[in-house]
Amino acid sequence: MMMDRSLDAREPDRPVTDRPGQGRALSVLSERQWSFLRSRYELTPREVQIADLACQGLRNSRIAESLHIQPATVQVHIRNIYRKIKVKGKINMLLKFLGEAK
């Protein structure tokens, strides 16, 4: 997951997925790649966070649990990500991100 220090300060209990030994999956993309995609598609920090977890294969309910938000809120973010990047599913989102990340 993108390690944005400003997010850590505001969300101290946010799951950290790119630290070894934390019992969580590693991010599919690097911080630099997420930064590029965030800028390219005008994604919010929360959208990047949710996209990263979704690209790791987590279901919406697990993402919601990890971030302490409602599953419906995750679905709204996912829908907004799909609209911004013009895809219709998580696999297509992952493939697009992998293809475009520099």
C-alpha cells in the first residue's frame, strides 16, 4: 500500500500492508507507481488505499473491516475508481494499473 505519511498521521489504525512481518500482503505496486496512478487518474488518497487493497485480492467486506468503514462506502469508492479509470471490474482495474504503472 502507498505509504503516505500524512495519511498515517490522520489514520493511525490504518492497516499497513508493505511492512514486512506485519502479517499482511505486500502491495502490488510501489509507492512511486501509486503516486503516478493517483496523479494520472486524479484518485483521492482513500481511493488509492482501497484500490491497493482490492488489487491485493481483498473482498469489499474485508477492505471495509480493515479500514473500519462500511462495506457500502467501499463500494462507492470502488465505483468511483472504475469510473475514473474506465473499467468495469477488479481484474480489469488491476490489469490497467499494472500496464500503466511506470
